[in-house]
Amino acid sequence: MARSSGGRSAISRAVEVLEAFDPSSNELTLTQIAARTGLPMATAHGIVTELIGLGLLERRGRDVILGVRLWELAVRAPGVVGLREIALPHLERVRDRLKQHAQLGILQGGEILYLERLSAPESVVNWTKVGGRIPWYATSSGLVLVADAPPERQDEVLGLPRPRFSVEPHPSSADLRPVLAKVRREGHAVTRGYIHPDATAVAVPIKGPYGHAVASIAVVVPTEGFRAAPVLEVLAPAAHAVSADLKQNYLG
């Protein structure tokens, strides 16, 4: 693979261009892409032109957007897509019973990647977006998944920087360890007002075929009048059902 003067391969630079897009910036000009990637304008123009030719990007007036071809490729990923398809009916039942946001997330690096979010009319404020990421320490899903991670993985995540994301608490790694131990012991995490004072999130783990957490189901509900027990009465059985379906699907 050809490499730039900075040592980056052509593929890595193309990925950087694609990663310049995020859920809040899904239409970018060439100038914005160059600024976000740090690539020279001529280099960015060449990569964007080639990606458009491959269908991975598309033009929309002066702007560029992600192409449908990316979606076609993404839906062939068996792990993520299979998990979402298995979890979706259970997620729908959670949303319908609680009349609030229900979402499915996985741990990617030091962030929670949201595979699905279902909302009911007049749900409480929620910053989660499908395909969006939030730092693990600012989410109930993150606390649940890191709490259930093997010790070496937990050490790795705790060693990552934790810049302030919103209004979440900012404990040290030493302070977080007993928090994670409590979450693992209780089997759920509650983040009251971590991202917005009006919203409280509750998450429970989805277990894979071999007993390790592979994802989480979470709900975002109003902070005012919040009680964990009624939420967990809906959430915990849904996670168990998804876990059982995953095991059945994997083991046949």
C-alpha cells in the first residue's frame, strides 16, 4: 500500500476521511473534511473523489455525505447485525412497557457504540444516537460492560484518559474500582443525571454464549420520581431473554 509522507497508508487516510463524519455532522464540505483529518486539501480531494466513485461517499450539492454502499457493507457484519436483530423485539417491548427510550450498546475501545435506540412519544431528553458513541464512564451501559470485563480489559479501560463529557462525576480510577465491583455484584448500573440532570439511565448486561457481557440494554427515564425497581422488573428479563436467544442462535 502506498504511504503518505506522514507514514499513513492510503487505506488509513481513506478511513480517516470516513471517520470525519459523525451523527451530528453527516454533511461536510471538502474544506471541513480536510480540517477534520489534517490532510492537505489536494490529498483530501483525491481521496473523496475516489470514495465517491466507489459509492462510499456521495455528493449532495457542495457537501459530501456517507454513501449507501457503506450501509450495504455494514449490514453484512454478522456479529453486530445479528445482535441487533436478536435484541430488537425485546428492546421494542421494553420501550412499549416503560414508554421511554430503550437502547442497545456495545463497548468499543473506551466508548459505548449504540447499535439501536427506540423512543416513545414525549420521552425524556436523550443524547444517544444510533451509530453514535459516548465515553464509557458517562453511561450506565459503559459501567455495566466495564464492570463485567476481564481484569486485564478493565485495567486497560481504566487507564484511558477520561476528559469531562457532560456533567457526569469525575472519580479517579481508584474510586471507580469499588463502583464497578458494586455494579458487577448487583448486575445493573444507574447513572442519575450523568449527561443531563433531567435524565437517568439504567443498564443491564447481555451475556454471550460463554457467560461474558457482550452488550447492554439500557433505558433513559426521567430523573424526577425515579425508582430503580420498576425499571429493572422490565429491563432484567429482557436482557436475560436476549442472552438466551444469543446462546440458542450461536449453539444452534
